[in-house]
Amino acid sequence: MSRAVAKQLGRPACIDAGITTVIDNSHNSRTGAHSDAAVEALLDAGIRAVHASGAPVSGEWDKAHWPGNLARLQAQYFTNPDSLVTLAMMAQLEPQQWAVARALGIPIVTEFFGAGMAAELEGLHRQGLLGSDNIFNHCTCLPESGWRILREAGVRVNVCPRSDAHYGIEAGMNAWQAAHQHGIRPGLSVDNETSYSGDMFMEMRVAFYLQRVMGHRHGHRHAAAPTDAFRLLEAATIDGAAVAGLEQRIGSLAPGKQADLVLIRTGDLNVYPVNNAIGTVVHAAERSNIDTVIIGGRVRKRGDVVLGLDQAKLRAAIDESYGHLFSAAGYQPDLFAQSFAPIHQA
């Protein structure tokens, strides 16, 4: 499926699930046209987003457009400071690329994993190259010295409870507890909608139960006092907004902030009766309970219906896109397959 079609599907699906804001880690910008289509899909969806444009990690692509494409995108799409969609760079530990982002005044998103990358932190920190404009994803198996550097530099961290376990990233345990133990308040990331639903309710619950399991294992390095529902709700709202650099606009209800609101039906059988709002949201509610979603003061979903979405047209585009890709790859889908054979390219 093309990235543009994937975004056209994924962003309304986020709105449907009550997710008002995404950091779009678009690290597959193969050409300038791909980037344009990705940004326009976000703008059309009416969701709040940080589009983190990044270079592909494999295959053939137009290397001439990167990283200069960022300046073009900024001039073409991001001149309005009130736009719901803002720009970022997706890059690894690449100071030369980071310099381009900093010249444009945009944040830098990095997929950060464990000891191998942690060995580079001290040098980067010594040179003053780490700061609050850095957003690090995952941060699995990071040693104590690495966490101290991230805290001192003000690096923003988000953790991926389902993704780290699902893909077996390093030890498979997310960094929620480690971040808190080092004075960092992480946001929660869904990470990959191609493998499971874009559902922040499930992300909170997986984080909760994994942390509880580790807390019961005396002597384990993750052992700590159990977290609570309020902290997880903060991670899904105000802490997530802070990771995106948007805490002055969204994440809580306060004078001067923009109206991003999610209304949950409390009469539905799976949540009724509601005796505690926070516990209900974290431990019982699900995407089916989302009645209304308001982003920037505009209603995007009402009465279970995502507004302004031609679902028939979207489904037709999706069917055409994945049909083309399956055919090109020689893949025959089997709805009841229990395993998937790898596709071998000639």
C-alpha cells in the first residue's frame, strides 16, 4: 500500500479511536512526490500531526532530494503557525543531518535502541548536540549512563509497549519504568498500525500490565512500585503532547490551549456504571466507546461517524493499492493462514 493511501486510512482510523495527534514517523520519503502526498494526506484528514520526514533505509530512492526536501516542504506547506500539521526530521545519530533540522527550527525524531547507540551519547552530549529538540523513540536496554545524559540534555522520550514486545526489540520490554526511574516522563507510542490497531487504550493497558509484572519480580532491574491509572492517562495525553513539543497547545484543558477533546459514552455496557473516570478510561474503555472527537475546536467525529470521510472512495483506493503491491510481490493473501512464507525476490 502506498504511504499516501496508508495515511488516508490510518489518520481517520486514529480519529475514530480518539487519537487527536500523531507524530508521523515518515522514514520512507523516497521522492519529493512521496513527501508531498504524505503531507497532503495528513492535511486532508484534519488530524493534528507532526510530519517527521526521513530518508529510506533500503532500496532505490531519489537521494538528491534529501535532506534539502525539508526546506522545500517547510516553504510549501508549513508557513502557517496555526496549522494542525507541523514539520520534523526523522534521522538517526547523524549530527550533519541534525544541523539541517536545527537551521530550519524543527525537531528531530530518532529510533533509539540500547547499548550500541548509547555508546555514542557521551560524545554527542559533550559537543552540545543533544537537546530538547531531540525526540527518541523506544530507548530499550539503555544503560544508566545513557539515561543520565538524556535527562541532563532534556531529550524527549516516548516508549512503545506493544511494539517492543511484538517485534522482540532487544529484551522486548519497553522503557516506561526506566524512564521514570531517571526523572523522565515518557509519552506512549502506538508505533506500527500495520501489525495491530492504532489504539491508545490498549497501549495504556499493555504498559500497565507489563510494568506490574516487572514490579512483582523482586531483584529485577525493572522492579519498582506499581504505576497507577492516572500516570498512564497523563502519558497518553499531556506527556505525549510534551514529547511532540505541543504541550503549550494541547494535552490538557486550560485557558489559552486549543480544543482537542474526546467524548466517551459512559452508558455503554462495557463501562457502565462509571465509579471512577480515570480508572474507567484506562482499564475499561475502548475505541468503540468514542462518541465524539474534536480537534482544534472542529468536530471530526460525532455519533460514531468520522465526518468528511468518503469511506467508499477510500476503500477503493486501498483495494487498488494493496492489490497492486501484492501482485508485484507475487503474494497471494490467505485470510486464514496461520503463518506467512517469506517473499523471495528474483
